[in-house]
Amino acid sequence: MRGAWRTTWLLLAFMVVNFADKAVLGLAGPEIRAGLGISRQEFGSAQSAFFALFSVAALGVSALTKRVRTTTLLLALVLMWSAAQLPMLWGAAGFGALVATRVLLGAAEGPAAPVAMHHVHGWFPQRERALPTAVLLVGAAAGVAVAAPVLSWVISHWGWRWSFGVVGLVGLAWAVAWRIWGAEGPMAPEVGKEPVRGPGDVRPVPLRRILLSPTFLTAAFGSFAAYWSMSTLLTWAPDYMESVIGWDLHRASTMVGVGALVNGAVLLVHGLLSRRAALRDTPPRLPVGAGAGLLVAIAGCATAVFGTADSLAVKVPMMLGPMALAMVMLTVAATACSRITPPSQRGVVLGALTFVYALGGILSPLVLGGMVDGAASVAAGYERGWLLTSGLLVTGGVLAAFFCRPERTALKLGVPESPEAAPVPVAH
């Protein structure tokens, strides 16, 4: 277990850097728009450019996990995304360079989460994966929480271009650490060759059956809604707080950082509770999908209140409380999809999950930017955007609550709880 948790902490740092990279554009948004002379819609286009190849790369690179070791893939990804940040240090780099580097960055970071989850799941049995999965997703929150004050200071003292340079250099430092300590887990599937199968091994399941199952479809849509919400907050919350609420950069970035810490706390508490239940063999009071779906729906209602309330005494508790509950869906979706998938196909299915939910990252910056620019006022545009986000969360939560049932789906597909378990008869 020592190696398992050392790997988990290394990949937590990996995810911290990953999301610090994503946070740069939102945190430096007003300064970038002023420095490059672009509109909010153009800025939203630059943010969406990050996701242009994000989903495709997530699916394509995740498919390589059947042939290339995940230690190698993770090292290559972090080197690529770090190199993509550095051109913006050049003073002559303009809007075109910003868009081009965001496309490259997205292509390198798209596969990061599914490949990291596939790697860490090779260190833990199925029943114990909720906590390490949550820890990796805490890296998303921690990346924003760490990046918000640090990059705010960098932007204020060194200029917005150095915010790109700093995260690029930190990524290179992580690559050195991974090269020294990164290793495959004992439960990782073999790569590069077809394994010799015994009578107790789990046979591959047609991907069509997995991807069209109610569990995958509702987990993917719920994750899409949660990721839309997270991307909206990451991209537009600093601008919303400065333009509508009237806060300065420091106060806005601090609030974004605190909100990210709350997101991380929600994920960690959920992971710890899931682990305790698994170790005690305590049956959950609600099916996994029902519990997560309910939390996502609550987050959707809170988002509507946040977007329409005039009082900061209402807005701040919503952002630092129930809105954070949507993040639980990302953990539940990943563990649910792992549960219904044989180990040799896990990387591909997690890549497909990322392909779907990352579409929220492509669409939300562009849609919200257009809504704000096209509205009668900035405040009115943002209100419409928050209500749209609320509707997606409530819909995704309700669908997951009724149809995300990983144990039932695994039984139907013939996927046992662990590779060592006897296969379950396949229902035809």
C-alpha cells in the first residue's frame, strides 16, 4: 500500500498542475483582454480553443493504454502541456498564439484525468477506488485554490504573461519527479500483448454495450453538467465578481480559491465516507447513482439562487456550500464506469467518459461569453448563463438518480467486482 499511496500523491500533484494550467486564462482574463484588445466573446473563443482537441485526445490517448504503459503516457503528457505554456512569455505573442497554444495545451491535458485514473486504479481493488479517485479530483480543486493567490500575485507583480511561464516550469519539475518515482501498479493490466487467459479471467465486453448502458450514459451526462458548471466558474467567476459584483482582482481570485478548497473538501469527505462504507461492508442507504444525482440536483438549485439573488449574503454561501456538491458526480461517474468495465478496457471507457463530459468545457466558455456580450447588460447576460447551468445540473442529477446503477449494469454485462472474482453469467 505504501507504493499505492505514494503514486496517488504524485498524481494528486499532477492534477494540481493540470488545473492550475486551466485556471490561468480565467484568473488573468481581464488583463489578457486588455493586453490583447479582445472582447469577451473572443476571450471565450480562446478558452473554448483549449477544448478543441481535448475530448478527441482524451479518447485517442486513452485507447493507447492497451499498448503503452501509463507511466510513459503521463510523462509525455506533462512535457507536452508544459511546453505549450512557454510561448506566451514572448512579448510579441498575440491572440493567434494564445489560441494555438490553448489548442495544444488542451490536446495534452485532455487525456490527463482518464489516464491518471486508469493508472491509480491499477494500484487499488475496486472496493477501495473511491478515495484515491476523489484524491485525484481534489487536485482539480487544489490546483485552482493554489493557483488563484499565487498567479494573482504573479500577474500583479510580473504581468499576465508570466502566469503562463510559471505553470509551465512547475510542470517540468513534476516530470522530473515522475521519472524518478513513477511506477505501474500490481493490478495494472498487461500492455503490448494479449494476455494468457484462465477460466476466472474477465473477458472483454463489446464497447457498444458498455457505452450504451444506462449507467454510462447517465454518468456521462451528469459529469457533463458538473464539468460545465466547473468550467463556467473557472472561466467566468473572476470576471463576474469584478464586472457585476464590483470586487477587485485580489478579492475575486481569493473567492475563487476558497470556492475551490470547498470543492476539494466535498470530494475528500465523499471519498472518505465511501471508503469507510466499503471497508465496513456497510450497504449504502441509497444506490450510488441516486445519492450523487440528488447532490447534483441540489447544486443546480443553488446555482439558480446564486445567479438571481442580489444579496452577497446569499451568493457567497451558495458558492461556498451547495454549489460545490456537483463535483461528487465526477468521482461517482469514474468509479461507476470502472465498475462496469473489464480492466483491459478501463482506460478506453474512462477516455470515452472524459470525451463526453469535456464537451461541457468546450461549450460553456463560448456559450456564456456570447450570452454576456449579447445581453442588454453584463449582469443580465450572466444571470441567463447561471440559469442555463442550473438547468443542466438539475437534469443531469435527476437522470443519474434514476438510471446510474453500476452494480446492476455490471451484473448484466458479466463484469465481476475484481479480476480475481469468478465471472458473473452474461445476460443476453
